[in-house]
Amino acid sequence: MMVRILLVLTLLLQVSCATKYIVPGNRFLTPESQGQALRGQIEIQQTNANQLTIDTSQGTVDQGVVYDEVSRTGFLASNSIFDQLDVYWSHIGGANSLVGLKFQFLGDSRVAKTAGHKMSIAAALGENEHETDDQSVEFNLGGREFMLLYGYRFSENVMTYSSFSMATYKFDGDIRSSDPGLNGADPKFDTKIQSLSAGLELSWATVFGKLEGTYQQLKTTDTKDKNVFIVGYSVGMSW
């Protein structure tokens, strides 16, 4: 009986110290800039994401992380600075917010609604401090992402697009626990993500919807690489 009680207490300690962080799946970023000044759009997304949990099963933080796919809601807001340059804000629930710039160097902007090839580059950064509900874990999570985007608009209402992105998320934590093996531990993990996405955007007047699939390879410190395929959709409006 005493052994069972000790096992339960050990599990509770491990759960109380569980540290989880989210990295995004689909990005829903197209190559078109908004066009002109102060034009924008906002969209609500439903997608899967990757949840990374530090593996403390051996009483240490040296076993890397455990990957899980979770469903998340997010948003993407964009606003033009001038015809070819947008600033955007991307957020997936439970993950970092990323703020970035997108520069379109091939093709007309969104407001022109002309058919043809489109291409752009984008870069985003974000950093947040987090704390678990029981205050046993504090951590900082910083992310950066670089993207190359290509698309082809067939008509005013139909566009296909694709993107290749490279992202890095840096986790820096501090654990306070009654478990002497975990107390004072300062886990540090780097997660590098390479993503290849393809999507379809259908629009009517100011309303649009997107369907996107993303293949990702995730590489995290002390963890076996993970390959996933994630599908998501979004709806939004532009002005």
C-alpha cells in the first residue's frame, strides 16, 4: 500500500511540474500584400498545432519533450503600410503571438484583384513569459519565423498559394518543485520547424475563406525528430 501511495504522489508531482508549450501548424499567410495604405483584413482560424511537453518521467528534464497534436483557434490580422508592404499579427491559442512584416516583390497586391503570379517574403518575431497555474514553473518562450510565399490568382475569386517556412522556438524555464530531482532545474530547449504549406483561398467581395494543408518537420533538443501533416481552415473579411 505504501508503495502505491508513493507512486501516486510521484505522478502528482510530475503532473504539477508539467511544462507544456505550443508551436503553430498552419500559418494561412498568402503572398499578396493588402495594397495601398491602411487597408487590412482579419481572419479567424481553426487548426491543429503541436504541443510539446517536457518529459519528466525519469525525474529529470534531460529526456527532451513529448509531442502531441491539439486543436486550436487563432487569428491573423494584416494591415498595409504601403502598396507592397504589410505588417501582420499572428496568434494561435496557447502559443506565442508573432508580429511580422511581409514584402511582395512579384505581382499585384490584393486590392488590384488581378490574375497572375504572386511572390513575397515575410519575417516575424515574438516572445512571451509564462507561468503554470500552480506557479511551479516559469518559462520564457521566444519564436522567430522566415517565410517564402508563392501563389497564383486565377480570378478575382480564386487563388492558390504555397509557402516554405523556417521557424525556431527557444524555451527557457525554471522549475520549483518538492521533488529534489526537479527542484531548481532550468530546462532549455530549441525547437526548429521546417514547414511546407499549400492552400486555396476563395473570396467574394470582402469575405473570404481558406483551406490549408501543412507538412512539418520538428527538431527539438534531446528529442527524436517528428513529422506531421496538419490541415486547417479560416474565414475572414478585408477592407
